[in-house]
Amino acid sequence: MDILLNNIDATISGKNCQICYEDVTIDNYVLWCISDTWKLSEFCCDCVTQMIETMGKKYLQDIKNADCEKSLFRLLEADFPIYITDTGNIFGNKVDSLYFNNKVHSPLLTYDFPSSELLIIQHELDLLRKKILSSEVDYLSLIKDFINKFNI
Ligand SMILES: [Zn+2]
């Protein structure tokens, strides 16, 4: 990370955030660590902060609101997101650590549940996925039970 920080002006020069298209500047750049390698994020710190705030909640809402078997199965193909990813969607690579505004930040997504409950939800979703993807079951009622159980 030190090498990146020492050359940060050159690293961010001419870059734009791939979500909001703002110029990446010394005030809004984000570094992130993925598989032990630090690199410049393609997103600015406003967009990364927004992602952390919304990505996990959106995943659960998308499961709740999936209006066809195909879209539900697509969601269940991904692991339950606990960390921000490098693509900002559920199929990206997990980010291990974040750095912006001169500080290291947690890559944990924001949920309306305590973190202890997140692991339970992750486990239940794993079980659901196995059941739904492996056999002919009434997946709508399974999903409904899951949503009701955690009050999503
Ligand atoms: Zn942005």
C-alpha cells in the first residue's frame, strides 16, 4: 500500500469513478485490498460508501421481490454478501480491506441485523440454496418462510 500511496498522484491521474463518472481526486480515491494485493478501486469513496450501505440490503430485498424462478436462482447462485466486492455486485471478488480519507475502513456491508445474526442468515441461505437448486421443491414457500423468519 505504501508504494501506491507514494505514487498516488500518478495512479489516479485521468481516472474516473466507474459509477458516477466523477474525476478520481486526492480527496475521493479508494484503495482496496483483494487477495493480499492493494490497488486503486474503480469507484470513488462516495460510491463505495453507498455500496457498503446498500449492497447487502438490496440483495435480501431482491430475494424477497424476485418475481420469477430464474431471477431467484440467479441470486442464489451468489454467496450471501457480507463484504463489499470489487465489482460492486454479488458476483465480484471479496474486498478484504479499504483505505480512503487517510484511514483504513471495514469492508463489511451494512445490514439491519447484528453481525452475529448475519452468519445465521448466511447458513440458512446456504441450506435454502441446496434445497432449491437440487430438487423439485416449493421454493416460493421456502423463501417466504426465510423472509418471515428474519423479518426482511
Ligand atoms: Zn463515484
